[in-house]
Amino acid sequence: MSDLTRFSINQMTVRQLTLPELVAACRDLGVPAVGLWRAPVQEYGVEAAAKLVRDAGLAVTTLCRGGFLTAVDPEERAAALADNRRAVDEAAALGTDTLVLVSGGLPPGTKDLRAARERIADALTELAPYAEDHGVKLAIEPLHPMFASDRCVVSTLTQALDLAERFPAHQVGVTVDTYHIWWDDTAPEAIARAGAQHRIHTFQLADWITPLPEGVLNGRGQIGDGAIDMREWQGYVEAAGYTGSIEVELFNEELWARDGRELLAETARRWAENVEV
């Protein structure tokens, strides 16, 4: 297989594999890095997971996810902040310097997107210094506008940067995910802006396939199966100075129904075919 030095497999892409199975498959296939998710890591045990990946020589590129910071109710807001501090602790224990934030949707009974984004900024005022103290950067991920109501009121890279720029770049930056921004003709300019400020904290790939399946959350396509020119977007982030890992993060029921090791091998091949190394 081609050079996989910069390839990272997000755990959600092959969620049918247990963490030990994923680590073993990465070792056997020469995959150097993983992006982890909190729920399976917590189920396995954070310290045990950290030892497992460390002993296998795997780098942890990201931990997903923190966020959901738009609550109005004071108790819900306090609970969200506490959970995000735990997420920072977990990221530090796992040896990754990047915690991906999915900001949260509109709270029930509200319709004010701007106010929701301001609550994210208020929360980051508390979380960003805490993350810095633990050697962790926060990476705000804009999600496609179809998720604005229930999952993420930050829909464009420009909106993510507008929030991130209130804080030092070593505290808060952005996630560039092709699935969520490929449609936006202002995104290349925003990538350049983010790169100039050293705020591109992670770069993720997923393809856009149509028709979207029922339950669009799990509609991410395998690399090369959809409408997105991955090399074009890689060109944008690298022209902006990004030299880090390129992580594949897929949510797809059909892919999850397959053999996980075979899917990982296929994903590594597709990555090699669709990025410049």
C-alpha cells in the first residue's frame, strides 16, 4: 500500500471493531494513527485505552467529542461545562492535543441562532484556559446547515473562525471536514484565513453521496464514492500551511455492517488513492 504516514482512521469509521480489534488491525495494516471517540474509550477505560494505543505505537490525532454548549438552563450549562472539562482530561490522558467540539443545536423552545453562538463563546471563555493548562487545543467543527437546529448552530467555517478568533490560536481553532464544508464557496478563503492564524487543528475527510439515507447523520460516503474532490480540499489546507494527519471519519450504516478489518483496509486504500502524499 502507498505511504500512509499521514493517514489517521477515525474510530467511528469502523465502529464495529472493538478498541483492541481496531488497534490490532491498525498495527497489522501499518496505519499509524487513530482519532478516538469518548463513549467507546470510556467503556474500555480511559487509562487502559491510553496504554493500549501507546503500547501499539499509535498516535491519537483527535478525541471527539466535546461541545454541546448552547444550553440556556443554568444547571444544564454547568453540566455541559463539567463534561467538557472531563473531555479535556480524557484527551490529555490519551496523548492527543486536539479535542473536537460539536457546538450544539438550538435548545428546546428557542429560535435565536446568534444567541446560541454567543453562549458557545461564553463557555469557551471558561474552557479554553482549562484546555491550555492540560496541553489540549479545542477545535470547533462547523457542521452542514442541515444539522443547525439539533446538533450544531455553527454551520460554516467562517462562523467557526469568528468564534475561535476571540481566543489565542493555541487554545481554540477549527476542524476542517470536507463533508460539512464542500458546498460552501467561501470555505477556501476561510481555510486560508485559518491557516494564516495557525488555527487548523485537524483535517477530516468524508464524501458526500446522494441520495442521502434516511437519518442523514449516517450518510457519509466512503472516500471516492461521492461528489467531493478530496485533492482540491487537501490543496486548500496545505496551501494554508497544514502539514498534520488527514483523518477519515465516516458515519454509514452500510459500511458498519461490513467486516471491520476489510473496511479499514479499503479506507486506507481509498485514502491513498485520493490524497497527495
